[in-house]
Amino acid sequence: MKSQLLIIILLTTLLSCTASPKETPVPLLDFKTDMISKKLYKGQIKQGKRWNDNRGENIVILTATGVYWANVLDATRGSKLFAYHFIKMADNTFKEVGKISEVVDDCAFDVKCDFFSNSLSVTDLDNDGIAEVGFALVKGCRLELAPDEKKLVFYEGKDFYTITGTTTVAKGAQTLGGEKKVEKKFEKAPEAFLEFANKQWNKFGAARIAK
């Protein structure tokens, strides 16, 4: 009986380990910024990844314009972010198949508009041969230290999912921000999508300042 009980416990443990979704990285190819013509995107490339899946050779780039004067007379500034998804065609050119943009505009204070470093991810969590892409960004216009807008984008093909909220600023025992709203579309996606997106969300946007 004891030996049977041990076998049951062992099998239960093994099944519970394999049942949980895993982060499935996609083998990446070498990426260089000059692989994509500057005519195909705005701003400067901040991050980029290249890989193969069932759709062919893919490249995703995250670009930023940096801060610019939106209205010199009003002394307001702005900044824009872009995410571009390209697929290589038969003639070796790249075709844009997806584009996302974010903007901070008419800001008379400090402009914050950037991608979180190393937030660009490429996975195949549902193992269907089509990679998912994710990234996180921050936006803000403020006079003093305060939480900024925070957004995580996660998509597979034409299916887009987002988590929105604010960054967290901690000063001593006081914590500001930390709001979070998960888009309902995640309810219809594979469970692994939201699990991975939540992990990515928690990696970025928390800051602690001196008392």
C-alpha cells in the first residue's frame, strides 16, 4: 500500500508540473537595424527582433522620435512611439503587416514616452507555429515625480491584447500608482497568454526613491 501511495503521489506531482503553461521562446535570428529601410519607419530604432515561423521571416522593431517641440509659441513638447511588424517577401523586401503608435503631445512639463528596455518578447506559448510578440511602454507629462501611464501590448497575428495602468513610485512607506486593468479579450485567449503578460507587466515600471 505504501509503495502504491508513493507512486500515486509521484504521478500527481509529475502531471502538475507538466500541466502548467511554459514560456516558449522562439529561436531568434541575427537582427541588424539596416535590414529595414529607413523609408519604412519613423523615429529611431530602440529594440528589434528577427525570427522564422509559419508565416516566414519576421522582423519587429520598436522606434521612438524622441522629444520634439509640438508648439514653440505655447512652449509645449511631444514624443511618439511606434511598433512595426514586417514579413519578408519572395523578392527579399519586407512588407509591413502591423503597426502600433503611441503619443504624448502638447506637454508643457516633462515628457516621458519610451519603451521599457528589454521588454520586447517573442514567444509561441500555444505552440501553433505563429509567434506572439509583446512589449511594454511608459508615457507621461508631469511637473513633479509621480506615476506615469504604463501599457503592455501582446499580440498574435491580428489578435491584440493589452494591460493598462500606471507605474509605481515608492517613497519610504508611501506608494503611489500601481493601477492595472486587464483587457477582457484575454478571457478568450489561451491561459498562457495572460500568465506570461502578467509576468512581463510585473517586471517593469516600479521605482523607489530616497526619503
